[in-house]
Amino acid sequence: MMPSMEFLVATGIGWTTACGIWLMLRGRTFPVVLGLTVLGYAVNVFIFAMGRMWSNAPPIIGSGGQQIADPLPQALVLTAIVIGFATTGFVIELALRSRHESDTDHVDGKPDDGPEPRA
């Protein structure tokens, strides 16, 4: 028995979310930034999947009671992609500044072993 497409999409979104959360729990800045990005992708796919995919449906209300494609999820995902790109750039800049200030790329600014960061 083949799994349904809904099950496969839900499983893919779940795995992507889990990978994003796992990366966000790492102690260094690059995996955290990557985890935020992957989690953003998972949310975008989730929103897009909740909007349903209509084939041969007009994008605007036509005559009669025919089904129409809902443009709202597509607009939300497009906006989220732009905002996510800007936020990722900002977080990368914060991580680079933190690395420059503390001489370490750990999220809390303290290395696991070794000397204390400079003041």
C-alpha cells in the first residue's frame, strides 16, 4: 500500500521542522542561523500546503459557483520569503559582529574549553 501524498508532505514538513530545531539547538552561530533558515522554509511549505493546490481553477471569482484558487497562501509565502531573506542577512551580520567582539563563534560568547574571550 502506497502512502498518500498528504502523508508524504506532512512527513517532509515534520522532518524539516525537526532538522531546523535540532540545528537551532547547536552551540555555534552558523548552525543556529542555518536552523532558523530551515525552520522558515518548513513554515513556508506548511502555509503553502494548507492553501491547497487547485488545478484548472481561475485565480479570481468568475461566473457561476465554480471553485477558485486561493491567492492568500501564495502571497503570504512570497512575503515570508522576502522577510526571511532580510532577517537571515541581519542575523548573519549579528553573528559576524559577535564573532568580532568576542573572538568566538559560540552563541553564548564563551568557548567550551580554552581561554576566556578578551574584554
